[in-house]
Amino acid sequence: MLILAIIRILTVVLVGLLAGIFLDYFANQGARSALNGSSFIQYQQIMHKRYGGLIPPMLIASVIAAVIWLVMIWQQRQSAEFWLVVVTILGMVVVFVVTGVVSAPINDTLMTWSSEAPPADLKTIWAPWETANLYRTSAAVVAFIVSVVAIALAV
């Protein structure tokens, strides 16, 4: 059962780290929106370079770890832990889909912009990203809380 304990901890850590990243971005929305177009593009491009290689593997790993956790407790389908892990997986799948369908394409567009000549409709183009981030942040935070409760019930 050491492997199950490791999988539980890994899931909670990965989901928690992702929730923290998204929550930080959500908390800084006001600061980002106060930047002029050039500064906004520079900031977002730097952040995309920093997180673009980190978030996708962490997100995939969090879903895989949670699915392994679920498979390992499959015989306990009547338990609260089982259903909380299902909710954790669903939350991370929401994060995955929102990131892939909304956030990543907008980030790809952002990376083509020049900070010296920001698009005139920058805020309009970017607005769906902020909305998507609200949804994925909410899903990630709920998934984290639920996974913490699941691991607490497992002990």
C-alpha cells in the first residue's frame, strides 16, 4: 500500500501546485489589466515562456496520478474517497479542456504579437482568456480541496 500512499500524495501535490499557479494568475488579473499594451504583452510572453513548458506536463501527470489512484481503490466504489477522487479527476479534466480549447490558442496568438505594436483590440482578444482562467482556477481549487479531503478520509 506504499504505492497507493505515494500516488495519493503525488496527486494532491500536483493538483495543489496547479491550483496555486492558476489562483496566482487570477489574483493578479487587476495588475495585468492595469498595464499598457506593450507592458502587458511583454509580461504575458515572459509568463507563457515560464509556464508553457511546466503546466501541460503537470496537468497531464495530475490526471494520470488521479486515475491511478482511482484504479487502485476501484474495489471501494462505495467509499467517499472513491467519489472524491472522481470529482478530482473531473475537475482536472475541466482544467485540461479549458486550457486546451481556450487558453492555449490565445497564448499562441499572444506569442505572435509585438510589444512595440500591440493590437488595437488587445483587451477584447484577451478577455476570453481571463474568463477561461476563472473557470479553470475554480475547477483546480475545487479539485485540490476535494483531493485533500479524499486523502484525509483515506488515512
